[in-house]
Amino acid sequence: MRLSQIQHFVAVVEAGSLRAAAQALGVSQPAITKSIRRLEEDLHVRLLQRNARGAALTPAGRTFLARARVIQGELRKAEEDLESLRGGARGTVGFGVAPAACMLIVPDAMLQFRRRHPRAAVRIVEGVNSALLPQVRDETLDFSVGQSSGRGLDAALRFRPLFRLALTVVGRQGHPLRGAGSLSGLTDAPWLVFYPVGTGALEKAFKSAGAALPSAIVQCESYASALALLAKTDTLGLIAPQMLAEPYAQRYLQRIAVREALPAPVIGIYLRADAPLTPAASAMAQAVTATARRLSPA
């Protein structure tokens, strides 16, 4: 098995076809076909099923893909570690961040990071744990910042708590339920959540208050879309009170006071348990940690 064969296999999966992968890598399609065939022969399994639309993963291919991406990720990290030893300062880092935490953490963390790595390539992916953790596991992302699941964690990952995210109820300026005063008075309103229903703070808040869970709930994994929904509809949501100080929020949103105490979920960093970060990724994780821990201790 050669590294080039693994590269070709992953390229075909990501491109969707042998032809598109060949174009992306700048090699001939017959060369890609031959490389994949030899890889399958070495592994004694069929990895790809060719069809009219391109190529689809077989069950064996799906299993091998996770390992192939880890191999590629580790090779990239090794190259960056050696580049750092040679005095190079570019590097790359990719990390995920939960919608509820992105605006609180990313801007200040990026400012800190850029002081040490002004030329590094950075990729930021916004999303929830179900979308981000598989990418941390296969090293597509170096780490992710998100809410503690409160459940057992995959053995390939570890979680490091950073802070508790204080929450407040918000709605648009002049919301018709702005004077409700309690969660029980807000059960008939449409609500927005960032996490799958049943796993986030909204459910815990209404359960603790002894109020019925709202029936009209929208799950949104984009902070920008969430702000637009809150500002332009009667949808309510739970966001960090610090966000109400932002110009957009001051113009369009308002806090809706309730007498009940709201849960404060733990936010932290998810990392691979068995792989060290590259210098650039480590610097970004340190910047994220320093920024987050100024918000409140976990």
C-alpha cells in the first residue's frame, strides 16, 4: 500500500468520480483507476462501486475511508511539525465551533493567533457536535468547540471543558410576548434551538420550570440564520447575553425577562485522544482556550 494510493482513493470519494479526482490531482484517469485497483488488490476488498454517476463507497470503502483520512491527517501534521523545525511559520489549522459560541470566541481568538502565526491558513466550520465530531475523529478538523454532550464520549476523542455559557431569552424588538415574565407564558411561541431537539438547554429550562415544551421548534445550525429568524419573526431563542451588546442585536433584538433560572451548558474543546496537534493548531487551541476562559470558568 502506498500513500499515493490512499491520496487517490480519498480524492475519488471527495470528488465523486474517477474523472473529477483525476482533474483535481492533475493526473490521468487511467492512472487513478490503476492506483485504486492496486489498492483494492492489496487490501483484498472492493472499496468503490462504479456507477453511472461516478463512484460510490462500498461498506468496506466506508470503513477504510475513516482510516485513510487519519493517515492523511497525520502525514500533514508530520510535514508541518518538520516545517516548524526548519523555521517555517505558515502552517494550517481547521477547527469547528458551535453556533452558540462562535461570536463569543472566534474574533478574539483569531486576533491572538495571528500575532504568532500571521501567514497560517485557517479554516473555520460552524456546526453542531453531530456534524463536527466525525471530522475531528478522522482529522479533517484539528479540534472543535462545542457543548458537552453529558454522555459517554467516543474513545478516539477527549473533551476539555472551558466555560459555562450563560443564556437569556431573546426575541425581536416589540415582541408580543415580551412581558410574559415566565417560561410557561412562552410555550405557545415558536422557538429556535442550535442542537437537536431533546439535547439542548431549551428542554432543560422548560422541564425545570414545570412548563410544557414548545411544539413549534426550529433547529438551526447557523448563527447568522438564527439571528435573522429572531430579528424578523416572532421566533424566540436562548443566546448569550453578551450578544445583545452587538450593534445588530441592539437594533433588532431584546431580552425577554423570565423569573426562572436558565441552564448554563458547559462549552469545551473536543480533540483526538491519540494525536498531538500541529504547532499552528496548538496555537489556535491555546488562543481559543484563553478567550473562552475569560467568559466564565467551566
